[in-house]
Amino acid sequence: MLRVYFARQSHGPCFWQPKDVVVIGSGLGGLSCGAVLASAGREVTVCESHYRLGGACHTFSAKVPEIGEFHFESGPSLYSGLSLEASPSQLKHVLQIVGEEPEWISYDRWNAFLPEGEVNVAVGYQEVVEKLLPKYGGPDAVGQWQRLMAELKPMSSALYNSPPFGALRDDSFVPITMGRYARRLLPLFSIPGGAARLSQPFEAFLDEAGVSDKFIRNYLSLFSFLLQGLPSYGSPTSMMAYMMADLYRKGGTCLDYPKGGSEAIVQALVSGIETKSPSGRVWTKAHVEEILVESGRAVGVRLRNGSILRAREAVICGTDVGVAKSLIKDKVPELEAHFQDQWSSFEPLKSFIHIHVAFRGEGLPRQHCPEFPAQWGVVDHWEDLEAPRNCVLVSVPSLLDDGFAPEGYHSLHAYTPATEPWEDWQELSKDEYQRKKREAGDFLYKAIQRQVPDIRSRVVFEKVGTPLTHARFLRKPRGAYGWRVLAGSNLPGHTTPLPGLHVCGDSTYPGIGVPSAAMSGHICANNILSVAEHWSLLDRIPEWQYELDM
Ligand SMILES: Cc1cc2nc3c(=O)[nH]c(=O)nc-3n(C[C@H](O)[C@H](O)[C@H](O)COP(=O)(O)OP(=O)(O)OC[C@H]3O[C@@H](n4cnc5c(N)ncnc54)[C@H](O)[C@@H]3O)c2cc1C
Ligand SMILES: *[C@@H]1O[C@H](CO)[C@@H](O)[C@H](O)[C@H]1NC(C)=O
């Protein structure tokens, strides 16, 4: 009672008022940030423009008359390291802090239709050296693979057992929170050739390790491209060293999928915000039009419907940085200069074409199996993985989780991984756009047919998405996947020169991907928390240590 009374009386910050934050955008970055802050007792309000939560990671549904309801994934489908209880995964750490988590479904493989032929092998060591390399590699392929893994091992092991990235913060207190894990830092200093090798492009690492086998190099470049949006010439060795340990070490590897789909991860974070903070709220259809600045401080937001939301402690912008910039209506020169200087060296990645298909499953396996894996990729040629429409990725989540489609049916998502030029879709007439959309659908069906040859006669529902769809629903300028970050450079951090304004999401360090977006939100939250609060949240991450055999 007392609190309500005084809160009504005053507008400035008062010690008895709860500290509160407003988060713009419900992508994994914004939600992770909000959920960590809620876990530390902050009152969090998340404003999402779309009618679905999750941003790139949202799930949507469609009812097909006389058949029933289907659910579709719009974004990520490749997850790993999440079913381990003691895990190095940054997303897992956020979920452990929040105390909410989906159920994980584990599976063993993805299929790939490569220029050489079909590659249908389980993750891990065994099938790669027994089936894959003897079939497509040169005479020395197995030996080179073993040498590569041996060279990677000290790096992989140092990274896999490194301090949690959640110990990071962008201020001068970081030695304290990182210092807690000093023992875990030591292996990074004993990497042969020095820790600087971690930020070297993976291609240079392969050269140094004497890995010349064409097939291995192409296969790993594809792996890198699918994980991070760049082939091995541009991806950092650190990312590959971590992922090779995660998926190709001997024993104990698997792929993970959240029961209920990507939305289950989103729901876990939302539930954290709504239950852990006294009046946590997560709003859809709440488009933020302006970040309010008063006396040189970000103090809240104005929604499209006119409502004003005050944030006594912080406004966190989890959108693309271009959107963040556009939300500041009154010029703040230091902030403009910051956005300009810090991001000017990065180019946006390209966009997507998508198709979502519901289809009849008669005569097909009902669950993920080697004959019908839940994921497959198609690569047309090796010359340029980034070329438009060279690669397609397909996932069938209903093979892992039967809740995605009515019995006897499946739900599928196919897309080109950030290779569709935005320019190709500009200034089209309505007819031209429709024609181009049909053509995009036809192209994607060809990739689906590699695994399900008669797909077209099975279809009961389809929806094609274009770069325009992507830009409109996700509010991504140019429908881009995110920023192109070459090995050796890093995206900017999460504080800004405008007091009270923080940024997170795939425009900020470390960048694109589910674990990275979660990590950006986590670091952003740490900046707002005191060292003592930050420290006590870290207690919730279970210790892990892996003796890698690779
Ligand atoms: C097709 C596809 C497949 C992918 N596959 C994988 C994968 O297999 N593995 C993997 O790790 N990663 C994958 N990713 C990448 C990963 O999904 C993204 O990097 C990550 O989800 C981005 O999260 P984010 O929080 O940075 O941003 P976003 O998800 O873009 O969230 C930003 C949110 O802000 C909202 N917003 C913007 N402006 C406003 C405003 N003015 N007011 C209110 N709200 C606003 C948007 O609507 C959006 O919901 C994939 C991405 C795509 C698109
Ligand atoms: C504006 O939207 C918010 C979030 O949905 C809602 O709580 C508020 O009541 C709305 N305000 C008006 C004036 O409609």
C-alpha cells in the first residue's frame, strides 16, 4: 500500500521504488537479458512489435481445414550442448540462472546432399572416419582428420572448459567476476602457438595443420557457414574448435531439439520474466516508436498506441542497431557518433527465402531415423558457398516432436541460409513479386525433393517467405541475417554513451546465432547488475569439466 502511494506521488527515482527496466524486442537477446534481470529481482517489461514472441526464433501455427493444426518453425533448428546438465552452452547457462527450461529431445544426425553425393552420417567420431571419409575423402583423409582433431584438442579443451561467458561484463569490474574462474583461464594460456590462434581464420588454421584434403575442407567450410554465416576463410578458429568438440568428439555427442520447438526456449525465458519479477510483463503487439530521453538519460519508451512506459533503471534495446538508432528522435550527438563509428566497419549479411510446408506422411517413417532424418542440407557447388541459392537447409521438426502436426502429417521448413540478395526483391510490381515468390517456392521444393521425391503430391499447406517478409515481421533492415563479422574482429559491446540505454542481440558482441544472442543478453544484464548480484547469479551455473577425447 505504502509503496503504491509513494510511487504515485513521485516521478524521480526513489530508494523504496523497485528498480525497473524496459526491454525492446522479444528476440533471444532481449528475452535473455530480461530473464536474467528478472532473476535478480528487477521488474521487467518486454515490448514486442510482432504478434508472436521470439523474433528470428518464433514459431507460428496454421489450421488446415479437415486436417487440423500445424506448427512451423521460422528460424533456428540446429541446437547442441543443451541436454547436458553440466554444460558449457551459454544458452543453457541463461536457462539455469532463470530456472526454467524446455525438455530436450536428442537425435543423432543430419543428412547432406553435396556435389559428391549423399552424406548421411551421425555426429561424433565413428561414422565420420568409418563411412564418410573413406567414401568421399582422398587416400589420406582419415589421417588428416585425426591430425586436425589432435591439433584442435588443446584449443577445444580450453574453450569447452573456459569460464562461462556469463562472467563477462563490459565494465572495469570484469576482473572480479572473471577472476572467480581464474583456474579455468589457465588452459587458454597454454595453447600451443598462443591464444591469439583462436581468433585466426579457420582456413589459416587448416593450412597450418596440414589439412589439404579437399573434401574435409569443403565439409568443414559448410559446417562453419551454417553455424555462423561465413565459410572457413572468415570464421574464427575459436568457434570451430568449440563446435568440433561439441559435435565431433569421441563419445557423448548428439544434436538437441527443444520439445515444443524453438518456441519452448522462448516460453522458458518469458516464464522466467513473468514469474521471477514481481510484476514482469511480456507484451506482443507493443511496437516501440521512440526511446524517451530526458536530461541526458534514457528514461522510457513511447509505444505506437501512445502509451508511455517509464524505466527507472534502464532501457534495453534488443533490436537491430539500425532500428535502435531510429528510435532516438532527439539528436544525442555522442550516441549517433557511437553507432556510426562502432558499426561502420561491418556489412549486413544477405537475406532469406523460406517455405513452410505441411504434408501427408503416408509410407514415410514417422520419427527421425537414418532413412528420414529431421534435418538435411543441399549444396549445389563448392566454388562459393555464399552464392545466391547454392545452399538450402531443410528441417522436419514433426519427426522429433509429434506435437508439430496431426497424426500422419508432417511440418517442414526449408530456407536459403542468408544468401538471398535484398536488391533482387526491390521495386517489383505486385505481379512480378507473386511470380518471383512462386519461383522461389519451386526452387526450394527441389531441395526438399532430394529427400522426399514425391513431396509435391503430398502437400496440404504451403507458405513462401521472402526477404520482404523477413524485413517486415522481424523488423530487420534489408531482411538481413545480421552483421558480417570476419575472424579477428568483434562486434561492439552492450553499453552506450547515453546513460540508461543498453543494447543487446545479434548486432552486438558476439553476434548471430542462438547461443550468441543469449550471451549478448546475458552480458547486457550483467552491466546493469552490481558485482554482488552478478556474482550470486553465477552460483546457479553448475560446474562442468570435460576431458575431451577427440
Ligand atoms: C532462418 C533462420 C535460421 C536460423 N538457424 C539457426 C540455427 O540453426 N542455429 C542457431 O544458433 N541460430 C540460427 N539462426 C540465428 C538465430 O535465430 C538469431 O541469430 C537469433 O535468434 C537473433 O536473436 P536477436 O535477439 O538478436 O534478434 P531478433 O530475433 O531479430 O529479435 C529482435 C526482436 O525485436 C523486435 N523489434 C524490432 N523493432 C521493434 C520495435 N520498434 N518495437 C518492438 N519490438 C521491436 C522484432 O520484432 C524482433 O522480435 C537462424 C536464423 C534464421 C533467420
Ligand atoms: C498500449 O499497449 C499496451 C501494451 O499492449 C497496453 O498495456 C496499453 O493499455 C495500451 N494503451 C492504450 C492507450 O491503448
